[in-house]
Amino acid sequence: MPNRTLTEARQALADLAPSLNPEMYRRLEDELKTAQRQARRYADNFLASNLATVEERRATLLVEACQVRDELDALEAEGAGGLISAADYAEQLQALEARRTQVDNAYSETVRELDGVETVEDDPDAWLDGVFRRYPKLMPAFTF
């Protein structure tokens, strides 16, 4: 029983179709449909677990970005009012800018992950074929 991606299995069945009697074709088509349902369940589970995680991380990073912005505004007001020494201002500014860079980088990574999740939503079969190519042992086995 060869292991195949869903696309390969669809093509193999299409190639065999002219030589199959209707009963055999239906049996093999049912086999393909079963594999597609299992694969879609896998994609749905991936989406359910990853989408929530990525969205939660994105929301947390947005809150942190707002906190950094507010702290920068407060620091600017303290500096403009002469309420803080230049050395303290520079030190706090450097720390806040480093924190903002860290949040920006994490947010960019999260957006890339969210794009990956959207790719799964847009075309689960193509995404699964990619997973199967990277991890051949996950490919479904077919009798054809």
C-alpha cells in the first residue's frame, strides 16, 4: 500500500479510473474521501490549537506595546519638566527602546505565525500535502 499525499492520491485515482469498474472506483473513491476527512480533521485541530495561541500572544503583545508607549510618553513629560536627571532619562529611554524593539520583533514573528495559520485556513489540502512531504511517515496509505 503506497503512501501518498492527497494530491497524488487524487491523481492516481484519476489515472486508474478508465480501467476500473464502477464498484471498484466507488470503493477507491471512498478510501480517498476517508483520507481527506481524516486529513481535514488534522488541519482543523491544528487550527483550533494554534489560532487561539497566536491570537492570545498577539493581544498580549499589543497590550505591552501600549504600556511601552505610555511609559515613553511619561518619561518624555518628566524629561521636559526637568523632573529627572539627564543620566536617568537616558538610562530609562534606552531600556524602554530595547523593550519596544523586543515587543516589535515578537509581534512581527506572531504576525508571520498568524499568516501561516491563515494559509492552513485558505487551503488545508495544500498545507497538508506540504506536511506530508516534510514528514513522509504521516502520509496516508492507499490501496491504489
